[in-house]
Amino acid sequence: MSQLEVKNFGQINQAHLNFGDLTVLVGPQASGKSIVLQLLKLLLDYGQIQQELNRYGLDWERDLNKFLNVYFGEGMHSLYKNNTQIQWRGTTIDLSNKAARMQKSKHESLFFIPAQRVLALRDGWPRPFTDYSSGDPFIVREFSEKLRILMEQELRSSDNLFPQQGRLKKEMRDLLQKHIFSNYSLNIDKLRSQKRLVLGAEQNGNALPYMVWSAGQREFVPLLLGLYWLMPPSRVAMKNKIKWVVLEEIEMGLHPHAISVVLLFVFELLLRGYKVCLSTHSPQVLDALWAVKRLAENSARPEAFLRLFDVNPSQPMKELAESMMNKVYNVYYFDRSSGYTVDISNLDPASDRDAESDWGGLVEFSGRANELVAQAVNEAKR
């Protein structure tokens, strides 16, 4: 079991997490969700992170405070306190000792798609690691560099990035075309010898540059490229030795129909064998997870899962639906006021714990609105 326990780290007084196949973190802004996910990346890939920092000339002088500023971002050295405690898989972790020693380099095991992924593209092309300030978070810089490598090495022979035969299931491509790209394709274009990503319209041949895309398209394209990285167009299901995937705020800029499509990609990652962690502010994510858990508990047929996401029951999609039934789903609420986490994995709407019954605060407003409207209607009838 992959367990993480964190005490007195930043705004977190105590967090205890058991990671399932899919682990979802909810809670208000600045409650510690992203900090915990970045810490998970650090614990899994410390040697590889040190190697990357060294490769790009970043020196923390074996000092923990300087390392925290380099990794989490400028000013984040205050996360670690005298009474901070971290346990990973039952072993106590001393970050001071880790920062003071060069760890053995090893392969990367966690791929992180950050909430700030829109920053990965500048003028429609992925930014290199060195294009950022030394005080910018490592996860943002590394994600951007991964996309640059993908574009310049793996995808350089292709002018058309979406839709592309051999990339993603056909059913997934059709859903993306319908709900995100409309009648456009994603292409590589050149402007005065400079490569850039554009949206192309077949009917008039127009090429739309990055800055005129919709907000949802700008948010989604870096996510799509990250999925390309994780889903090789071959019989190999997983990327190199990557075992974990973090996806922050998959709902950013997206219509609910598009969020459903992205959730299907999350389940595709699970089918391929990845352990996935999500952070979200979208009630739709927990609504979907609640439905999937209840359908699985009642041994529903694959077609029921697919109707939930409005997907035709082709054989590949049935296989995806069947895989959903056998996964472990854990959900944690980060309470900003107390600094504690609450396990709300049962997702019981009738729970006497507000954190669970209102989906970690995500449906609190709609519940209050319904209550007040019902009260007003009843009073008007008197």
C-alpha cells in the first residue's frame, strides 16, 4: 500500500493519504493539495530531480531551504518547519539529509501535468526548461521541457497532430473533435521559419494561431500533448518506466461535455496500468466517480458506464468500461481551516459529515440554493 503521512508542512497540519488506482484531492484554494502532489513527486523521483537541476545549472548548495525554493518555487522554503514530519510507505523521510546529499540518479516514475500547463506554450510552441525563471516551480519547467522534447523528437515528422491515426482510440478522437476541437485540426505550422501550433479549418484553409484559440483549447492542448507522451502509439501501454501520473485541475476552461471526455482519458490511463492522482474543483468529477462506484457495486453492465459518459458501446469502449469496475478509488478533502485531510472515499450523500455529503464543498452552493428556493416556494404558497 502506498501511504503518505505529512505533519506540519506548509498549511498542512496533518494529511494521511492511501493512494488507490485513482486518488482524487478536493478542497479550497491554498489548502495544500498541490503541495502534497509535488511532495509525492519529490519522494518518488528525488534522484532524477537532482540530476535535472544539475543539468540545467541550478545549485542549492546542499541547503534544504534553497532546495525547497528551487523545487517548489521561490519563497517556498517556509514549507518545512522544525516539527515537520513526513512518512512515505512507513519510512520516515528527512528532507534535510536528502538535500545535503546527492542521491543516486534513477529513472523517472511520476509524470506531472500541472495546473499551470497553459504556461508551457509561448506563441504556440513549448518553452524549454531554461526559458523560465530559476524561481519558477520545477514541475512547470519539467512539464514544458517534456513537451518540447516530444514536439522536436517524437512528433517532428508530422505536420498534423490531431486527429492523427494511431494516436488515441478512434472513439476518443471523435469525442475530442466534437467537444473540444469542433471542425478544426491541430497542426504544426511555420511563421518565418519558426514552428508553431495552429488550429486549421479544412473548409477555408485558415490557420488560427495560439492567441486566438478559445480558453478551453489553450488549456487542453498542453494536456493533450501530455497524454500523447503517456500513451505511445504502439503495443507498449506505458511510457518507459513511468508508473504514476498527476493531473491537476483537468476541468480548467472546459465545458462539462469536454470534462467527461477528459475523464475517459483518466480511465484509459488506469486501464494502461498507471496510478493516477487528480486535484479538482469540479463537482462533475466527483459526481462521475460516485456514479462509477455505485454502478460497480451493483455489477452494472459496461453499457451503463458508457451511457454515463454518452459514449457508443463499441468493443474498445466496453473494455474500458469493464476496467472501471475493478479499480480502487480514494477521495480526500483538504480542510483549509483545520489543516487536516478527511477521507471521503465513500462519497455518501447521506453522510453526517459535511465534507463528504457536499463533495468536499463542491456542491455546497447548489445545495444551499436548492434549499433557499424550496423555502421561498413553500412560503409563497402559504
